[in-house]
Amino acid sequence: MNQVAILPGQLFKQLHLDWQEALSDLEEHIDLIEATIDKSSVTPEFGSIFRALNVPLSTVKVVIFGQDPYPTAGVAQGLAFSAPSDIVRVPASLKNIFAELHSDLAKPLRSNPDLSDWADQGVLLLNRILTTETKNSLAHANLKWEKVTDRVAEVLGKCDVVAVCWGNYAQEVSHFFEKEWLVCSAHPSPLSAYRGFFGSKPFSKVNYILEKNDIQPVIW
């Protein structure tokens, strides 16, 4: 069966109108990224690349920054760290996030890797690099996705949004946010989780900041 051709300029249209306005001067850059990527092997699938930004700006109260999508086919969903609920193996970083969530809030250990319920509550799960090639992590590190996602961070930094920056790469955007709206630690990756992620209590810290500012806390 022949694949249906995707007309140019479709990637920018995935953005919610709020984000189209905020990123309007980067439309040509986004079009160039779209023209560069191989839509048959990109992950997440083309229609989910801007899933995290298909929401009104006014609904965002927390942003969690990731690095780039899971490279395994069928795993990345357009939401940083999230994976399909029926996946066979939960990614290692997400396992560590769930372990810390369990420790932080004394909740039962979460097993569902689909974080859509967080996104539905205003948690923006944003990778700094929004695409990669299947089986090839950081394949699109040269596409300058950061021009787009840094702008998102800049916009959110001017709003009442808590920023969660795990690891050095995520912390490169921390300067966009006031200190009292920041939650930073090591990355949940197995390579660094024991260097400051475990025991950092990010979920209770986020909810404390939200409640302090009369914003509904997240049901993690």
C-alpha cells in the first residue's frame, strides 16, 4: 500500500494556536526540521511530534524537561518519559521515576508507563530534542530543536509554571525560571539516579510550590 504523502508545513499546524503564536517567528525553522526528517523512521511518529504542545498555554502548571525521545520503535509518544501502557518493558529512567514517586509520596508503586494522566492535569512533558530515528538515540541532535524548546521554556518562565529540570541538559533552561519555581536534581537515568535523583522528592516539592501559590496540586 502506498503511503499517503504529508504536505509540507503540517508539523507547525500540530501546535495549539497558543503555541503557534508563541513560536510564530520559528515557523520556518520548524518547516526546515520537517523537511529534514525521514517521516517513515522518525520517532515518535510524525503525528505525535508536537503532542506535548497541543494544549492551551493557560492549562500548563508544571513542565518536566527530558532529553530526547526513546529510540525503540513504538515507545515514544510525544510526551517526555511517557510510554504506551501495553509496553513489555518499562524504560529504565521511567522505572526510577516511579521508584522515587513511591518513596516521595508513599504511594503504591506505579506500573502504568503512560503519563497521559499527568499531561491531562497540566504537566507539560517536554523533551528538549523532540525527535530521533528509530534505534538511534540523539540522531536529530543537529536539527536545533533546542531553538524551539528553549523558546517554550522562556514563555513558561514568564508564567506561574513549576519547572522540573532533571540532569545537566535540562538544567540548561533553568535560567528561564525564578528559583522559587524550580525543582532540580540529577537525571533519573540508571547512570545518574544514585547521584542525587533518588531522595530528591520532586513530586512533593512541585505540589508544595503549587499549593503555596494557590494552584491545584497534581495527583501523581
